[in-house]
Amino acid sequence: MKSIGILGVGQAGGNIAEIAATMGFQAALINTNQRDGAVNARVEKKYFVPGYSGAGQDRSIGVRAVNENYREIIDFVQKSFKNIRLLLVAFSTDGGTGSGMSPLLIDLLIDQLPGIHIGAIPVLPDRNVLAGNRINAAECMEELSKITGLSSVFLVDNDQLRKLNPQSSKHQIYLSSNRQVMESINHVLQVTKKSSFYGNFDETDLMNILNTRGVTVIASTAITDAKTTADVASKIQQSWATSIFCPVESAGVIRAGLIYEGPEPIAKLINIPSIFERVGEPLELFEGTYISESDPTVTTILAGLSFPSHRLHGLEETLEKNKERLQSLVNKEHTQNYESKVSWASGLKAKTPHKSTESVFSKLNKYQK
């Protein structure tokens, strides 16, 4: 049984939980819309907030759903996961249900699940989303960043895939990013089950890394054609920039993991100082070396990174540039009206003749001569 559980909140979170379930993770989902969660057939444990039929991209509805049902939700989560060490809450930052519910729910779960660390898999939208989605994402990330007891935040960035595949549909982007984040987490979990004469990367090492507060990145790269230590360092650093996670923006790694899989001669090209030159050497580094005849690959885990302010400010720039226009639109919604110039013409409309009721006797008399 895997020591990491996945709780999906909202439609995007439910889709990530669906992929996690196919990989053998304990998975559950929470949604305000039963129709959204119904499609996630591989997730057996589901909680649909009673009295709701979706949040309509309104974060306040997600927040209210937790406030009104937090006892039932916490009870559901406690019963859904057994013998895990880390629970990752997956959700989209730019919608209503996941974006609204998740920060508050995470904050509650940190206190209500003793012995289990709580982390997050928030999904950032690509740069083409509209103002309402940008506002939701900015508010959600601000709330999430202020939770003091939070463990690793795997900040999935849909813009990373959009750059590489500009012609892909939204569905293709979402499916690929959801699958890649779970494959990355699953891979490092699988490595902890391996044995080596040269140094094992075990589950305790992994949990020491993932329990670190801040943004976490997992990236793998092949180093088959590397000739020098500089080549290896360059490929690893490039993998950080092109992974599904938000690119590393600044130095300051607190804990890290470095896993090598491949032939022994290539392993000699790994030089720790040159690899971490760009981001600074971590406080703690956990290594694993697994000699085999497979193509040489290096997987790195960087934990404790700062929230990527440059990327997040990029979401807000369009809002700032269009501040007056957006405020005008909101004001117009509540003040706009139309005044007719032909109100005088209402008296010209055909009227139904008025029928008065007379007695038979009066009508007979009317015709008497």
C-alpha cells in the first residue's frame, strides 16, 4: 500500500484522483456537483456536498460548502485513507469548488489528521484564461501560501504544456498534466522500494523531503549523451525548467533528492556543487544510486522553494492593465438600463372591448317601440 494518498477536490482534482487510483494510490474526491464526480469511475470514495449543484466559478460558494459541512467532510476524509504518511489535496486554482474549498479544507485537515502530513497539488491555469479565472487563481494561491502547517506544494503549471504544445486542446493539456504529475510522484515512490549497494533512497528520505513546507519540483532527465560534469548539470537544470511543475525562479532549496539509475561510468559525471549552482546547495540532500544497464537518468526532487512570484504576477498583469475597464464592467452590470422614447405610444395598442352585462328584461325593453 502506497504511503501517499490523493484527495481530489472539484472537477480537476477528481480527474487527478482518477489517474492516481489507476496507479494504486488510495484516492477519494469531494465535489459540489455530483455529475462532475460521477465520471471518475475508478475513484470509489466520493463525497458530494448536499444542497449544491456546482459552484459556477464562484470561490465563495466553495468556502461556504466547507463551512456548512466541515464535520461531515473531515469524517469522510478520515475514513477514506488508512496508513498513509502524506495526503496530497489536488485541485484547480481558477475554478469555484476546488479553488474555494481547498485552502480552508487543508488548513482544517492539518489539525484533524494527526500523524499525517498534508500537502497540495494545485493546478495553475495557462496564460490564456480570462479575468475571472485569474482572480480566482491569485486569491487561492495567496490563501494557500499562508498556511503554516502545509507540507509540499506540487505546483502544476498548465502553461508549461501549452508552451510545448500550442495547438493542443484544453482536454489534451489537462489530461497530460494530470498524468505527468502523478507519474512523477509514483516514480519516486517506486524508487524507495529498490535496493542498491551504492546507496538507497528510502521512504524515510522521501518523506523528509516532501514534509518540507514550500513548493516542490520533481524532474527526470536522460543523460545518455553527457560527456562532462557540466553536461550532466546542464541537463538536470534544464529538466527543472521544462517539467510539468512551475519553473524554479529563485535560489533557496531546503531539502533535495538525487536519484541516479543507469551504468556506473556515467554516474561518475554527477557533481553535486555544479548541479545545485543555480539554486544553491540544499540544507539536506538524500541520494540513491542504482546501477543497471538501462539508459542513464537522473531524477531530482527540490523542496522548500519559494512560491513563484514572477509566474503568479504574470497572471495578475493583465488584470492590472485592464483595471479600469474591468471595474467599469462590474459597475455597468448593476447600473445599466434602457429608457424607451416611445412610451407615449402605449395608448395606441388595441384594447379588448368592454362587455357590460344587462338583464334580459332591460334588453327586451330596449327594443320596445
